Amino acid sequence: MFQQQPQVYWVEDDVVLPPGVKSMGQTKPQRDRIYIMYHGTTRDIADVIMREGFRQSKGGTLGRGVYLSRDLNTASRYPIGLPEAQRVVLRVIVNVGRVIAINDRGHPRQKTWHDARYGEVFDTAWCPPNCGMTRSGLEEDCVWDPNSITVVQCIDPRRGRIPTNKMFQQQPQYSWKEDDFVLPLRVTRMCQCDQIYIMYYGTTWAIADVIMRKGFRQSKGGMLGRGVYLSRDLNKASRYHIGLPDSQRVVLRVEVTVGKVIVINCKGHPRRKTWHDARYGEVFDTAWCPPDCGMTKSGLEENCVWDPDSITVVKCIAPRPCAPQCASYR
């Protein structure tokens, strides 16, 4: 009865950029650098691009090339006229090569920047923000060679509703979601010795603040004994502290150097709580419970890391309010 057209919003979690990759939008791209950029399109065309790669447009403000932006919200406006719910944005990595700034519509190289007959050949043309070249006032990039562009991720708009009338406000549902992100060099999600992993730690806002200022501390005990308990599953980490409302919880995304790893796959394991004690044999740095081994009620994996100094906080993730799904949107 009170269903209304949902607001659609574009948001991307902070990403951990690979070494040498930049994400800048207000200054001219520097020559021969690699940047994160965005390309707005339809779902069907995005599917073709991800299978076959980009193709040059036949024309445009800057002539032929692939049009991109370093601003997600600019890219999300395209294709213009299509409902937002039908659009997607591709996040890409671009090697810009030689860059020319085209800062007015009368620029002598506006559409000839890659043509050697008119002078130096450039690989990317860049319109600075607020130069009058775009209606939005935001920057725009045109890349000549589609092969210099690598698709990283397809970003969908999110359906949500922002309460505007207190009469109709209700207890919001919360969605724990993190966009896929580019993992740093040597960081992985699989469990092997002497590797660096992305993991998650669920806690309260107050404790998260202390951890980010002072670092982690070992728990005094637990299923695997002393250590810092983490999970490589965001949704599992988001359940803690158990009993606390979702809106009062946060999850810390961390990088962990796991060192030597022991698999604890049953409650009667002889090293269950002594895996870091040299009196009982080889010393391990991390104890790992595999999924579906009977060690956790959820059936999900769990990690216990001995040394708090091997853990680095990358980001604090908060739950997101979202509107309940209505039948008309199914």
C-alpha cells in the first residue's frame, strides 16, 4: 500500500589499490601511469565488453576512443535516458600513456590528439573539471587504445530508500556487503603457510576505535585457546558481538601474515589449544578450523592468530541500512 519507487544509489567500497595504480580525479593524469577509471553502460554491453574487450567509439567530444571517467557518479549517468536500475558501471585499470589536456572547445587538438599529421601523438585526452567541456563540470578521459584498458569489476546500482517522513520510518534492515576489491600484491584469500590474507573481525564501534588506535590484543581463551579470532567470511564476522543489534556492530577488514598454519579439524585434536606451545611439538602461528568440520556451529571456517602484531587493520566496515524487498520489485 505504501510502496514507492526506490531510490537507487551508486556506492563503491574503498578499494585496496595494487602497487602503482592511482585513483585521482581532479588533476591531470600523469604520463605512463596506471589509473582506476569507470565506464557506464548497459548490462548487455557490459557482458560483451567483459568477454571481448572495449572498442573505440566512432566519435564524441574528443573524437574516437574509449570514454571513461575517474568519477564513479559521472560514469553512472550513462547511458543517459536509461533507468538507473538498468545501468552498470565497469571499474577498469588504464595505462594512460602520453596525456594531453583538452580544456576548451576550441582547442586545436580536440579531436586530432592521436593524429601524427597534426603534431605529437597522445594516447589519452583529458578534460579537466569545470573547464566547460562537460555539462556536469566533472573530468572526462578518452583513451585511444582499448588494449590499454583492463576490466576489474562490474558495479551494480543498489536499491535503497532514505526515510524522509518520520511517520513512515521503521526499524531498518541492515545489509552486510563489501564490494569486491583489488587485492594488494601477494595478498590472497586461500590458506597456506607464510602468506598474507584478507580476514575480518566483528566487534563494537567502541572496541574497533581502540583497536585502530592501539592494535589487537590476544583473547584470554576460546575454542582454540589464546589468540586473535578472525574469519575470512565477512558475514560470519558480522555476527559478533552476538546479541548486539546490527546497527551497533562493525567489522574490521585486516591483512594477516599467517606464518606457520596448523589445521584443527576436530574437537579432540591433540594440539587444539597448544598449537603455539613448544612443549607439545612444532610451534604454529595460526590455527585454522576448516569449514564443515564440526568445530563451529555455523559450519564456516575460523582462524586464530597468535601474534597481534602480524595483523594490520585495512578498513572499518559498517552495516548499511536498506529497505525491505517488496513484492513489486521481485
